Amino acid sequence: MSDLAIQVKGLSKRFRIGKQDRYPTIRESLMRAAAVPLRAIRFWAAAQNTASADWIWALRDLDLEVKQGEVLGIVGRNGAGKSTFLKVLSGITEPTAGHADIYGRIGSLLEVGTGFHMELTGRENIFMNGALLGMRRHEIRRKFDEIVGFAETEKFIDTPVKHYSSGMYLRLAFAVAAHLDPEILIVDEVLAVGDIQFQRKCLGKMQEVSKSLGRTVLFVSHNMDAIQRLCSKCLLLENGELAAHGETSAVLAEYVSNDGRKAIANEWIDVSGTHRTGTGEVRFVAVQYSSLNESVAFQACSSGPLEFRLAIVSDSSRTIESLAVSILDASGKRLVNADTVLIGRSIQLCTGRNLVRLRIDKLHLNPGGYGVALWLANPRTARSARSVYDYVEFAFEMDVVPAVSEQFKLSPSAAVTCDFNLVDVTWQDEAEQESRQAVEMRETGPRTAL
């Protein structure tokens, strides 16, 4: 038991869903029970008999052991129970059944600025959060300069945090959680709202905490690349239950393969409801891919071209510096990254719907199944959490078929360089016409409309 950081046995948590009446006051309950005790008892019994239809299990019978110094990734779809699991471990939520034994002090970052008081300054919040974590004042003072330096909030440390930008708020919250010597660090996917440089900084700090200091880290994220690089083990949650637990690459491969979003070449794929992060001011709504080669049914082909048509909705006219289509292996590692920043091309979008065509000249990948990620950002002009407009970490899965003339023998883990070009941007009127045509085709044939 001495090498355990967390031990979970039969952990379950349920929540009531739907409209709920307000809770009565103690006085109201006592007066009602005293006046009509039998009616109160009958009402309570009837409520218990119908309660099962109003409850949902967010976690169900979880058994898990996490050893000291282990970095555990937690993945799963939205609503799988990931955040509820972390809240139970952090003591924010009480379990309905079972228990979780924690061996050590926990530092958690589940929401931006968890435990911060809006009226207090950054300095005061650092000392308050340190005290909540059980740190003595001299320990907090010893770490103070390091925390402020990491958060890059020196000029505003004596300003109430209610005046902070979301990026400043997040940086300070993470810095406090990571620097006050917790034995166990719990981080939810809140890091996704930070800019790219800050995310890298946070990942580096978590690696330092786990490897150099031997601390235990639990990390929830939809960023498969970050999970792959940071976590030695991983668990997959499905509908509140433990679906897989083991080596990170194996669990991620199972997660991706079970996602059920395999796409058909040359047909529109609706990604409007797919999990994403970003501000949402500009969003991908649909995508189509094609090798432009009818002899292979337009499927992606080793050594052949691959064109992506991207339907994008913008809330205003704007310039996009970075539009990227990335191709991922089964574990979520990025193998190809066609980013317009790399070719020095920006994109002008109009208000409403736009169509963008991006073409990879030759696809240097082995035959097999691959995931596709989509990205929209302005990393050079915006250095805040608002720099990322839309990031769809796993939009769909596509198959790459063998080339007719040659076969590639690349390492499955090797990133490759593929030349690509931004073909064109279609404005709103033409895009709407394309959308109407797609709808008509869906009504008369097998294709999926935008």
C-alpha cells in the first residue's frame, strides 16, 4: 500500500436530471411533518418509487489503483464521467457509493481559477490557495516569486483578479496548483483554452512535476498528442464505466477505433456537433476529402494527391493566419500537418459560410486508417486564450489505400513532410449554392449534405 497514491473501490456517482423543485427550508419541513405526518410519509414513499427515472449514473463501479509518480491520462467522450471522477477525487463531490483513498496532498485545476476569489488580488489569492492546500505561510512565500514568474503576471499581481483577462487568470491558477508542492496534481482539459505557448509551458511543468519530483499526475484531455507525450498509462471511460486501462498507446488506439466516425471519400462529413475547443467565432461545419482519382473511388492514396474542401462559418469578416488539416495515426500522433502558416498564406473569410480548398500534392503515408484534425487560429497576432478559434482534435477517420505503382515502407511513428497548397476560398453566395446542391444530392442519392 505504501507505493499507492490513489486507490478507488466500487466508486459510483449519480445525479438527478430534469427539472427539480427547490429544497424546502427546515422550518417548512418541520411544520409540514408536524401537521400531517402520515401524508408526508406517503409523499416521501411515492417519490422514492419514481426516483429511478430521474437519476443518471455519471460513474459506475470504478476500481482503480494509481501508483506514486505515475502520470495517468484519462480519455473519453463528452459525458463519459471524466470531470465527475476528478471532482470526486478532489473532494468537491461526494460519491454515491464506494470510496476513493488519497495518499498525499492534492493540487487540482478543474476550472479556470478554481478556489480564487474575484475581489482579492493575485497576491492574496496565491496565499489563500496555498493555505487551502495545507501550505504554511513561509512555504508559500518561498515559492511566491516562482509562481508569479511562471504566470507572467508580475505587473498585475496586486490587482484584483476580476480585472484579469481569461489568459492571465488561467496562468495564475495553474501556477498556484503546480508550484505548491502537491503530491498529486489533477488537471482537467481547462488547459485547452490557453494559447499554444502556455499549453507547452504547462505540459513541460507537468513533466517536471512527475519525472523530476516524482509526483503523481492525473490529466484529462481531448488532445491525444499531449496524452501520448505526457502519460505513461491511460484509462478510457465510457458512460461512467471503466472501458480500458493500460499502456497509453493501446488505450488511445481503442478509443480512436471505437469512435465510429469513419468517413467516405468524396462525401460531405458533418462536423458541426463534433467535440472542439476554441472561441467559436469561426467554426468548421463540414469537410470533404478526395484523391481526385475515380479509379480508387476517390479514396486517399499513398503517393497521390489529397484535396480537402472545408466549410467554415465566421461571425464576421476576418483574416485567418493559421488553417491546418492534420493527419494522425491510431494513437493520435500527428504525422502530417498542412498548416497555412508554414507556406505564408493567410485566408480572408467573409461573414457567414465560406468554402476553402486545401490540397496535399503527394501523401507519403502507408496504407491504413488515420484520423483527421482541423485547426483555425491567429497565433501571430493574438497572444491570448482567444487566439484559437476552432480546434477539432478528431473530426473523422479515413482510409489510405495502396498506390498502384509503389508501396511506402515508412515507420508507423514517423512524421512525414508533404507539400501542400491553398487552392482557393469561395465566398458566401457560392458556398450557399454548394450547400443547397449538397442537400439536393442527399435527397436524391447516398451523399450526406452539409
